[in-house]
Amino acid sequence: MTSTLGRSTRHTPPEDGHLDPERFRILVGTAARLPAVTLAVVATIVVTTMVLANSDLAGIYAAIAGTWLALHQVTLTIDGTSLGVLPLLPTAVLVWLSARGAASAADAVMDYTGYQLEGPDAARITAATLAGPLTVTVVALVVMQDAAGVLPVASPNPAAALAWVTGLYLLAALLGIGSRLWRPLVLRYAVPEWLVLSVRPAARAVLGMFAVGGVLVVAGLLWSWTTLGDLLARGETWTGVLGLTVLSILYLPNLVIGASAVLAGSTAQFGQVRLSLFEASGGDLPALPILAAIPAGPAHALWPVLLAVPATVGALLGRFAAQRTLQAQADGAPVGSLDAARTVLAAAGFAGLVTAGITWAAGGPLGIFGVVGARWWLAGVLLFAWAGLLGLIVAQLLMWREGRLTAAVLREDYHEQTDDEQLDDDPIDDELREDDEAAERSDAAEDSDHDADPDSDSRTDETSEGVSAEDESGEDESGEDESREAVADAESEAESDTEGKGKGKKGAD
């Protein structure tokens, strides 16, 4: 790549490992861009909300700091009530934006150097991705510590806060940089092909369960439409209704994740409310409109039929894993028949781990309701069981069928090849073929002689005409001889008759 002046824009990294100005600029942008934008948006929302609510602006800094911590799933304590069940939607958006920022930084470094991203650069990008959010988190903890003396808030646990922020942005850095480096890393460390093939089926299984869980939540809201309207009416003013609506949307992923855990066979608990496919006990719930989707109970007799959902997801996982394995075999990848089973088990394990982790993050303590959410460990184990068992059965059946089809094709090709060899070895056919070849060679020789001596045909014709003429003259001579012989015989008979008559006359005398 060259610039408009013809000079190369690629730069060789310094051998001493020091940062040059361009890469330092990339790292600073990665560290500061997302935290600055997030703080600006949070400050705007907090100020607007406090103004609309006619609230005192004295605690505005504590509100901004608390909102930053809540966005990163840090448990807050307000007026003695712990709030650990926090919306996952904004947290997921932050992780996605941070992953995009890390990927963009990796692309910028590779474009600048003209080489593949190396280990030191990847480590620097990861450190920059963590540096900005951790700095803001430390400042937020200090602000909350100061506000705890004058406002009804408690300072969060610093270790838990730093752990949450570190984990979230480390995950974002791994996703962003890994999207650019996973192929070279797989080749470098010789990762088994079946393990690489298991990632996409696992993601499809998790997303499939979440999709069906979302359908159940929407169906529950439609079924409880009247209750939903009553809860929204508690907002009284349009600002209150808008706030309840926005809060319900933010908590929607939490409810979807809980529904997917229940679909897998786990149990969800919300205070006195217990919900599974086999039981449903009613109780008091917070006045949040999105919670209208939770059925009051009792459990319907047809609810266990929904266990067909994780069974179907497991079967589809096995089908997809078998297809990926067969495609890899067709492409020449080093995979065997048992690799389909390994792919299914690895994919089921990944799906179970992801489901357990996200289900755990979706729950937490909530004041007088205690710990809210589904049993995350049970959800992970059950999804692993469904996906592993059904996936193994389907994958092995598909591999067995493909093996039989391949064997049948090979047998057919072998028989055709054997028949062709037998036809080639037939002696009668060889003799007929030799005779045909000899006849063709003689015809070719005659044609060549004819082309070489064109007067031979005329001589042959003259010779045949001479022979015909001699035959005709011979036939004429033979006819004349026969006629002369016939005349001679007639004359001799006449003479004998004359002599007989003379002798008769002498006897009469």
C-alpha cells in the first residue's frame, strides 16, 4: 500500500518494543472512546430524568456513578434495599461496542504495520480496552463512598465492582481481537478440527433456546394483556408510563433468559413465585409491566410438552454437527467418523456453559424478594444433557446413513469396473477385434494402391473386356462346329437311305 506521493505507508514495528506515536494514538482512542461516550449518555439521561421528576440535583454525581456501576451489573444498595437483578440489555450493548472497538483497533494496527497482529500489540489493545472502564469504575466507587455519608445509598463492594468490569471488558477484548486472530491461532496451536467445528452449533443451540424463550414471553404478555395494561396505568402520568415501558424493555432479556431456562427443565423463583414446566405457584411480584408474562398458576397439563423444544434443539445441533463434519471431510480436513460425536459433545458443553453463565448473570438479590432468577447450574446441565444425548443420536444416524450410501456407491463403481475388465479380457471379442482391424488395414492398403496407380482401373477394364470378347468368339465357333456336325449327320443318313433303296430294287429284279 502506497500513499499519493508514492511513499510506503507501512511501518515496521520498532525492534526495541517501544510504541510509536501512531499506535499510541490508536490505544488511547480505544481506552477513552467508549467510556467517554457512555458517561455522556448516562449524564444526559440522569439529568433529564431528575429534571422531569422535579428532583433535587444535589445527588446528581452519585446518580451518574450508580448508573455506571449498574450498567456493569454491580449490586447497589439504596435505602437498605439491595438491587442485584439489573437489566442485561445495556450491559450486552456495552460489551458489543467494546468488542467492536477492540476489533477496530486491531484492524488499525494491522493496516498501519502491514503485518498480522502480533502478541505484544494484542496485549496492548486488551490493556487499553480494560484501562478506560476500570479508571471510570474507580472514580465511581470513590463518588459512591462520599455520597454514602449524605444520601441513603451504600458503597458497593469494590472487589465485586472491579471484578465485574474486568470480566466484561476482558470478554469484549477476547471477542474483538479473537475475531481477527482465531484462524492463525488455530493453525499455530494445532487445535483439533472437531473442536473448531463445535463453536457454531453451540451458538445456534443457545440462540435457538433464547428465541423460543422470547416467543413464550410475548405469548404470555398477550395472554395477560389486561394485567399489563393495569400495571402500565400505575405510572399515572405520561412520564411514569414511559419510564415503566423503558424499564420493561431493559429487563426483557432477563425474562427471556429465565423462560429459556424453564424450557430446558429448570425452575425459576421470584420470591414466593415458583415456576417450572411441572409446577406454578402464585405470589406477589413487583409492579413491573414485563412481569405480567409470568403465569399465576397452576401448571397446565400440557406444559411438559414444551420439553420437545430442547429435544429439537439438540437434534438440530447433531444434524448441523454431522453436516459440518461431512463437509470438512469433503474439503480434505483431517476429521474422522468419531469426530462428529466429539463435535456434538463439545458443542453441548459450550452451550451448557454459556447458558449457565448468562442465567446466573440474569438473576440476583432483590430486596425482600430474596434471590431472583432461574437455577443457573440446573439450566446448564439440562441443556448439555438434551443437546448431548439427542445430538449424539442424530449425528451418529446421519453419519451411519452417509457411510452406507458411500459404501453402496463404492460397490456400484467396483462392479462397473469389474464388468469393464471382464469385457476387455474376452478372447472372442479380441479375435473379432483383430479381424476387424485386419480388414480395415487391407481396405486401407487397397485404397492407398488405388490412389497411387489410377491407370490400373482402365487396364483392368480392358483386360476384362478382352476376356469377354474371347469368350464370345469361342461361343460362336462352338456353335458353328455343332451346326456342321448336324449337316454331316444328315448327309450320311441320306446316303444310307439311297443305298438301301438301290439294294431293294436289285432284289426285286
